[in-house]
Amino acid sequence: MTSSPAQNFAAQLLAALAQAGAQRIFLAPGARSQSLAIAAGQLAEAEAVELVVRLDERGVGFAALGAALASGEPSVVITTSGTAVANLHPAVLEAHHSGVPMILLTADRPEELRGVGANQTTNQVGIFADAVRACVDVPAPTEQPASDLVANPEIADHIVELAAEAYALSIGLTSRNGATPRPGPVQLNLQFREPLSAVVPAADAFLSAANGEAVEARLAALAASATRQAAPNFALVDAAIPTVVVAGAESGPAAVELAESWGWPLLAEPSSGARFGGNAVLAYRPLLEQRPDLAQRIGRVVVFGKPTLSRAVIGLFKRLDIEVFVVRDSRLEDFNVGGRAQHVDEVSVSHEVDGEWLAEWLLADKQLRLAQPVDGELTRRELIEAVWEATGEEVLVLGASRLIREAEVWAPAKIASVFSNRGLAGIDGTIATALGIAQATGRKTRVLIGDLTALHDAGSLAANPLADTLPRPAAEPDVQIIVGNDHGGAIFAGLEPAKLLPKGQFERLFSTPQSVDFESLAKAYGWGFRRITDEDDLRRSLELEGRWLFEVVLER
């Protein structure tokens, strides 16, 4: 029976990560990472972790991101060497800016094969730059770690240290070099020499009480030595200054609580988790653009999360006559567009707020929406309102397309689980992210995206949750991809080039017209398909179960 130091190391490392608390592993198959794949499969068969296998690293990275975004628990990602690692970069960047925990196990050639032209070998150390909380280049194992931690404590301690610190860094429990702890991706770059794998030892053999206690003890030590947070910073502000609360992505209900506590208008983005309650001003973007009597009177903005959607909102942070307070979020970078923000932990007011300010905003919001009645056609507004109305216990994922900006105006005020990759607001990996969210939540998941966003991640339709997940789910997951098809990049119509360039040149450079047959695309990947023609048809379709791609043809 062939023995393999790589397999022994991989088995102990993955077992230690599972004991630290990492319960989901995402794998894109490869040769150099084969020991990690075998160990992950063994842990999944023992029902110690959930293993998801995807065809490509770009898709697996975003699926892992989605699962971690929805659960708050770090996803472990396994890749082989070379371009496989580079393909994780978009998801790693999104995780970095959004504060999403991930642990990247990137297999690599040993040191002697670097810089000599060896196949599938590039410099993987530092490939993600400052987008990871740490990058550890782990030398290739040469000894045979014993199956009992006590029998070979030096090697076992090294593996426990790697796993515990990677987990702690990813969840923001601790940090390196004095940085403020913040959740995010961590890279363990693992050098392996041949023989690259074996069937023993089994990874689940390391799931002993003694091993678990060793991991827990190391996590406790890291927590005890973690950088302590500074004393909370409270702001007491003048209630006489007209104030609005801006809730960007990942704000959560704290923004609602503050707005309702002090009677301030709430301008909440669709994926903020704060677009509900009696203070929510839905059509805030057109109001900021069209109602200077309201916009120019704003004297203070209190910010939660990361605002990204509206230039009108971003413009508030740059006005010198407006005070900007940003409520800190341990997951996110300090938001300071405009360079004048005061970062605080809590905001309170000096005396009672005048209710007329809120009443003016709510009346203006109602008037603007009533002035644009629905006309019976299935427009972007009707599409958004119908999908929001149907979202109760379900999860909704929004892509970086024109539809999320239309949702900024037309999405109703309602408690709903809405996700979107707004860390960098990229078009990348939206379908894969949604599949990861569905995997983590076990809930019906709808994805509302434009046609270019769908095509950008069409390869993720190849996911087959019934075949590529261990332990296998008992039933087909409910995932609906709703594609608003306007045959190109309609989102660019609002940018300057649309006015500067001739129509043909603008179409060629920005709109990228497409004529893809979405029905054939869906069927090629084994998804159900329906072309939605009216609002009633849409509402009926949203009740369907299983995996569906719905195409809604929209005017440009």
C-alpha cells in the first residue's frame, strides 16, 4: 500500500478545519490537490462536512462566497495549482470588500519546481495581494504524521496551528500585524510532492475527542490574545439639523431602528436588509434628483453598510454642507467617500426631532410613485413588484444589472432576505453565488438578473446539486433564475457615453447586443424553461418548484 505525506497532511488539516467549525467544503477537481479532494470526500461520507463539487474554480469560488454570505460561516475552497488559483480572484475580492469568511486551500508545486518552467506552476504566494487576511506558504510535508496527535506532537501542533489560525482570521476573531480584525478570505498555499495521494489515512480518523480538544484550545488562545476593540464611540447630535439615514448593502435592521427611533427618513437600498418600516422612503433616488426643496435641506447623513447604487446618494457624502456619520460594521471597510466621515458606534440626539421633516419625505415619495401608474404591461417595475410580493420565506438574489437600480425605486417596503454582491458590485458569478446561498439556507431561492449578467455566469448552470453534493439532499432544490432580457447592456444607457457617442458606436462599445436563445441554453444544462409574457403568467411561474430559468423580454 502506497503511503503519501501529502495525504496524511491533507487528512489532518481538513479534519482540524472541520473541528474548528468549517462545515462546508467547495471543490473544483485537479491533480495537485488530489489529496485534499480525497480527504474532503472522506469527511463528507462520514457526514462531518458538506462537500460541494463544481466544474470550474471561478464558479466554485462564488458558490462558496454565497454559502458563507448567507450563513456567516467560513467556506473552505479547494483548488489545484496555476490558473485554477487565479480564477478565484473575483470571488476573493468580493469576499474581502464584503467581509465574507473563506478559507482557500490552494495546492502548489514544491519549492524546487518554482521558477524552472514546471507545468501549471506560477507564483501563487501573494497572488491575492491584500485581499486576504493572511497568505501562508506551507512547505511540502516530508514526514508521516501519526494518526494520533499525541504520537507526533510537533507535526500535529503545526497542523492544528494552521487550521485554528486560518479559521480565526477568516471569521475576524483575530488579525495579523496589528490590523483591525475583520472577516474575510484566508489563503493556505499548500506545497505537495509526489506521491500526491493515497487512500489512507482516512480523514475521519482524525475526528477524535483529543484532536478536537487541541483545536478548541488553540482557538481559545487566539481569542484571548486578540486585539481588543477600542471603547465605543457615541455621537450626540443636534436634532434640529435635517437628517436622513442611508442604508447600503448589508446594513440590517439597525438602520431601521435608528431611523424610527429619531423620526428620520430612511433611504434603504434593495439589498440592505433595511428596506422596511414606516420611515422607508422608496423612491429616494428620483426625489434627490427632482426635489431640490428636500435634497438641499439635508444637513446630516447617518450611514449603515456600504451604499453603492445611486450617484445621487453618493453625492450627499461629498457636499461640504452635510455632516456624515458612519456607523461602524465589524465586517466592512470604513466607508468614507468624500473624506469627511465621522465613524461612530451609536448615534443619539439632543432633543425631540421635528416630525414634519419625515412627513414631507413620505408625502413626496407617495406622490412620485402615484404619478407613474402601472399600465398593464410587464415592465421592469411590474417585474420587481411581483417578485418582491412573492418573496416571503424565500431568498432573493439580485445581480449587478439595471434591474437592481430599478428595484431601488420600485421595490416595496417589506422584510425580505435579499442578497447581492455589492462589495465590488461586479457582474461576476451571480448564478453561482445564488446556488451557494440556496445550498446554505435550504430555502427556495430566486435570482433576478439581466441578460448579460446571466450570460456572464452561464457555466454555473452546469451545477447539479443532486449529484455533486455529499451528503446528498433528499429533494431537488428550488432555484428560479429570472432573466430580464433587454438584449444587451441597458444599464449603460444612463452613462455619459450614451449622450456622447453615435448610437451605433455606443451599441458596439457598451450595450453589446446579444441574441442568445435562453430556452436552448436552459435545456442544454437541464433546467426547466418558461418565457414569461404577462404578470399573471409571472405570478403562476413563481409558484413552481425545482430548477427553472424564466425569460422576461423587456424593452430597452
